[in-house]
Amino acid sequence: ALVALLDPDIVLVADAAAVDMGSPGETRGAAAVAGTFSGRAQAAQPALIDGAVGIVWAVSGRTKVAWDFTIRDGKVVHIDMLAASDVLDDLDLTILETDEETDA
């Protein structure tokens, strides 16, 4: 479960564009952070964001939101939720292939 990967004191911080999309500005604690992904993360894909692990949500090949993870001692301790288009355009994003994808 996602909660097992999160530090109990994790903080998720959303940028202003993500807040405009309906996200709270800050979410604290593993259960609360996991809850923000419940039902929403199904369309998200694992990615490297500036060389670090994260996830992105893209529509028609354009990234709309990126979640940039900070990992310490094997646990996610901080997530930056980035939705501002100028910020997203400046990120080095590599969407990772998953086992669920098949060639048509």
C-alpha cells in the first residue's frame, strides 16, 4: 500500500496552480497524503523528474501535474505537487514504462 512507502510525518506541498485545480496547499501525515491520491492516481505514471523518482499526470502527451518525491531512508518524506505550466516546462521529465503497458 502507498501508506507503507510514506514517512509518518510526510508533507505534500502544492504550488499555486495545483491549489487553483482544487488541491489543498499543504497536506501532512501519511494517511492524509495517501488519501489525496486515492482514486486520482490511477492515470498517473511513474517518472524521473530532474533525475529523481516521482509521478506525473499527462493528457495527450502533455504533463499537467508532477509530484516530485524526496526520499530519505527508503521513505517518501516530502512531495512537491507542481502544476504551473512554466515550472513543468523547465523540468527534465522522463516517463517510465510500466509492466501494465503493452504494445498494440
